[in-house]
Amino acid sequence: MEREKILYEIRRCLQMEADSVRKQQEEIEEEAVLKVAETIRSCTGKIILSACGTSAMAAKKIAHSLNCIECPALFLAPSDAVHGGLGVVQQEDVVILISKGGNTEELVRLLPACKTKKAVVIAVSENPDSRLAVHADIYLKIKVEREPCRFNMLATASTMAVIAVFDAVCIALMQMTGYSREQFAVIHPGGAVGERLLDRKESVH
């Protein structure tokens, strides 16, 4: 009986997360996500991501994916940011702040400095009336109906949705910029992917 309960919860969670990601295809605001992609593409500086908690894990993953397609990106911890770390933000940069509710105090505190430095601020949240959404240059709404956990609190489906949308942005950017296999081989010499790319390159020569 215990086994069946565990398997049921696993299946239910996987189904809810899959549905949440699938619904982004129907519900994403196309003009906003286009603006995000175009802003990242035209950025002549760095893409700086900041978030707290589970959203921070999504932000770190997004930063890595952007680096993988030659869009220089980094994660800035909010706690470090307000103790001098904001010096990394420059006028030519894009700052992406991710917060499910959009009112995370640690992120709201970053807005004045980003505005003073004239960096473009993108807010990612489910709440269009939040402080981040209202004060950002670009607002991208990413929302799920509910989280799989029984308390509707543990950010799992919503985190997957944010990652999925930015995965889609990265793939679109690869097409927009004509990103090549050869470029990927230069920056990804390690692991199975690196071996496959390098083997292909050597076989060509």
C-alpha cells in the first residue's frame, strides 16, 4: 500500500509539472517573450540574473544556458549585491530578476541601483501588480495554476515553467544568431558532448 501511495504521488507530480510546462505554450505573452529574446540578443554587455531560494536555482541554470550559446551571463546573489556586488552592473547590461510573487524584498532593493546605472531590468513573476513587475523595463509573466505539493507552496512546477520558457528563449537565440556547432565545440570540450563534437571535427579534417 505504501509503495502505491509513493508511486501515485510521483506520477501526480510529474503530470502536474508536465501540464504546467505545456500550458506555457498556450498562455505565454508572445510580445513580452519576444522582447526578452530581442533584448538579450542586442545586449552588448552581460546578462545578470538574480533571485532567491528556488528561483535562484532556476536563475543559475538560465545563466549557464546563456553562456553555452555565447551570451555572457552570471548569477548575482542578492545578499552580495547589496554589499558592493552591484558594482558588476553596468549601463550596457541586462538584469533579470526572478521572483514568483514579484515582491521579494531582497530583489526590490536592487532596483534603484540598476535604474541609476541605466541597465535594462527584466522582471519575471506571476504577479503583474508586483513591485518588480511595475518598476521593471520589461515584465514577463510566467504563472502556473498550482504547485504539486499538497500545500501549494513548494515551488516546483513554477520553477520548471520558468526554466522551460528560458530554454525556449535560448533555442530561439541560437537560430536568430546562427549559432554553430563549431562555436559550441570551442566552449564545450568536456564530457560526452565534447567528445562527440571533437570526434566529428577531427573526422572532418
